[in-house]
Amino acid sequence: MSNTAPKSATDFLAGIEGQRVLITAGASGIGFAIASTLSSLGARVAICDISDMAIAEAKRTLPMLVACKADVSVDGDVEAMFKNVQREWGGLDALINNAGIAGPTGGVDEITPADWRRCIDICLTGQFLCARLAVPMLKQAGGGSIVNMSSAAGRHGYAFRTPYSSAKFAVVGFTQSLAKELGPSRIRVNAILPGIVEGPRMDKVIADRARQIGISNQEMEERYLEKVSLRRMVSPYDVASMVAFLLSDAGINVSGQSLGVDGNVETL
């Protein structure tokens, strides 16, 4: 990285152009915002998703995407996805572990073991399954970056959302452990902790919780935002901007960090 101060936004985010980046659950929401942002900065982007319709729409918008259908909690799907990336590009420079689900809403005595396991499998084990195959490719490339998606729920306990919060706390530990393990190989590992991100997933979370306690969706949304210092939701593109920073030369010495993009969520 040059010691010369950047002269423009493009210079500031130097180093992204030409990178080979894999984004899980990249066909919609935060994942697609990341794909779109990195593509605009010259990265070569591959995505996976579980929805054929979402993949088709993402490809329509960004025709240069490499895309495949994959469930990150299924070993065979993950292996096929990495083989596809290797076949397309011959290597990898960055992995964005974005895939996740909201999981069930309910008391600990109401949540089924199957729902618990499904949430942990996708939000945590899926990150491990992807990282274990990405790391040899990143080492072969001479270094790179892994960004793991956690959540404000990975910093604050989240009543009635215990599977999700537990998984997201674990992502922070996974991130810090990998940063120590992989630093000597010039691989940076960070976690992003989004807050209340506008979109269909948060709409469903608000609706489920509102129904559970018997209030309107609007009142439930207001209760959520009262706990955010900036009193507003986060855009998926706010999260994408942080990913771009971490993959760029500007983030070259940032590793092992858990970075909130949440308007300062004070509590959940």
C-alpha cells in the first residue's frame, strides 16, 4: 500500500479491482448489495443462493456474476460451489460469509431442537464449511480477506431470539480465532455486526415479535428504533460499504475486529 494520501474515493478504495470474491447468499438483501458494490469497484464476484428466482434476478441485474445454487449448511453444496469458483477463476482473494437466517422467535421452552439446529447450521456451521475450503485458496493467492457476518445480536443478548443471538456471538469468536490463526498467512479476518437492516427479513422479525406480544407492527418497529442511538434502520448498502473498506487497501491492517454498522444499537 502506498504512503501517499488518497486523492479520490476510487483511490481510497484501491485494491478491490480484479479481486476474486465469493459472497454467500448473494442474490438478495445485504448479499446483493455487497455484490453490486464490489462489482462497481471492479471486483470479479461469485455468489450462491438457495433461490433459483433470486439468482436469475441477480444475474439479470449484474450479468457478469458467477452464480450457483447452494445451501451453505450442506457439505456437498459448499464443495461444489468452491469447485465452480476454482474452475472459473483458478483461485480466490476474498470470502464474504453472508448467509444466515433469522431463526425462530419464541421462548427457550417453545423453540424446537430442529429449529435451533437449522439456525446454528446456517448462521455458524455454514461459515466454517466455507472458510475451510476458502483458506487454502487464499493462501495460494498470497493472502486475502474473510468477512463474516455477525449482528448486533452478537454483542447484546436477544430475548426470544436465542438461536440467532447464540450463533452470532459464536461468529465473533470464530472471527477472532481465525484472525490469529491466519494472520501469518496474510489473511485478514473481520466480522461485521449490522443492526436493524431494512428489508423483508426485518419486516418478518418485527411482525413475528409484534404478534407474540399483541401490538401493531408499527409500534413494534418504534420500540426497536428507540434502542438505536441514531433512531433509524441500516441500509444493506451501508453494510456493503464496510465490506468494501475491509477488502480495499484502506483496510489492509484491520483484522480480528467486530465492526458495528448499526446506528449504535444500545440494547436488544
